[in-house]
Amino acid sequence: MYCWQFGWILVLLTALSADALARTESQSANLQFIEQIEPEYPISERKRSREGWVVLSYIVNSDGTVAAATIDDSSGSDAFEAAALAAVRNWRFETAEARKANAHFYFVYSQRRLRLSRKFFSRNAKIHALINDGKLDDAKVRIDEIRDNSALNAFELAYSFITEGRVASERGDQVEQLRCFRLAMLNQGRWLKREKYLKLLYIAVVLELQQQDYASALHHYALLTESSVGAIIAADIEAAIQAVELQFEGGPESAPPYMAANIEMLIKHEVRSRPGLDDLREGYPGGSIDESNPQEQPAQ
């Protein structure tokens, strides 16, 4: 069972106050489109069966045109980045004042399937062994090497963020741990096994409560408890969440969850079913995120 037994939960329940829950209204007013162009799924990435994501920011001018579109983060594909930028630069909005906005793009296939290569599986296991031996600096160097020298697919990148989050956890850096786990969970955990995604959601809620990011904690708790398995995992933090909900009830709009986007867009490439390829389905069993030898099986 996932029993953390953190003393902070009792502190939260007894000391939670309106002052502790300082809230700000969201600054991102709804943007109304005049013209919205969807990014094209790059041919080069379709041929390689690659999925990925892009996060970018941009300025909406007073005349509704877009300026200063820049990439904030991505899964590493230049083709996906270029496609997202090309689309956003041609967007047009109804607006009366200039403002900054951001968008998340997820490039996905119609079928979700496990794609961890043998090479990645082996290298990631060695990094976990370094973490077990307390060689955290060496582990971080190896993670950076994998990202710099390898064309990771979206699944491998997600699992590399989990490994990096484990390094941060061992160092006691909970802010960095949360950042890594959030990146691993992008697109509601599409690139993770279901059980692993639920465990990450639970840890994210715990860390967000500790760091007083209550809006994000409520957001992730709602995702976690959508399933019966997630509700069981979340049983020991239910009281803390209820205390937070009481403080938010009837109050002003809370700050948006982390990385809240003005626009989220799913660019889907339809793929015909082929035997032996869609081996990752909803509910596929997974292992603990803390295992030094993860149970994910590499692609054949």
C-alpha cells in the first residue's frame, strides 16, 4: 500500500487557512479564434512512427496577429517544433489588447504502443544501478548523455524524466523531482504504463501539497481518482485534499495548474491496426517507479 505517513499532512489539516491559500485570479483570458491552423504531422516523423510534444509561447498583438513565437520545451524533435511554430505564426484572434499566451501540442498516433528500445532499456537500468549505489552525479551525467546523443522517442523520454526525478528525490530536491515527474506525465500519461502514471499522479499531489501549489494538487487529484485503482492509491491523502477543497469552495478563481496552457491541441495520425504492434493498452500492468530494474519490456 502507498502509505507515506508524512507529518505534514497533520500540519496541513490543523493549520490550513485562507492566508496559507493565497489565491490569484487567472490572468489568461479566453482567446477567441478568427483563424486556427492545426500543425501538420511531419512526414519524416510519420515514417519513423514517432510521437512527441511541443510547448511554446507567443504574443497576441492588439490586431489579433501572433508575434514572437518561441519554443519553451519539447520532446526533442526539430520537425515537431517547426510544425508547431509554422501553425501558430498563422493564427488570428479577436482581441482588444496585447497579451502573452502559450500552447501545448501533442503529436500522437491513433494506436498507443510500447516503444522502449533494448538500448534504452539497458542504459536506463544501468543509471538506476548508479542511483542505488549513491552515484547521483554519474547518474545525471548518463541521463544527459542519453538525451544528447540519442533520438529518444516520446516513451523513452518520459521514462528518462522518471529516472531523473529519482535522482532529484535522492538529493532531497523535491522541486526538481516534481518538475521531472510532471514532464513524464504530459498528455495525461500517454507515454507511460497506466499503473506507473497513477503512481506518479499520487506523488505529484503529495509534492504539490507540500509546496502549496494547491490548484495543481486538486487538478492532479481529480485525474488520479477518476479510476477505482487511483482512488485506492489516493486514500491516505483524501483528508488533506478535502481540507484544501473547503478553503477553495466559493472563493475567487484559483491560480491555474502548472503549465496551464491557453490552448492544447492534439494532432493525431491515424494508423491501421497491424498484429503485434498495439501491445500497450489501457490498464497494461506496470511496475513501481522506484525499481532499479523497471518491468517495462523493450521493443522487439
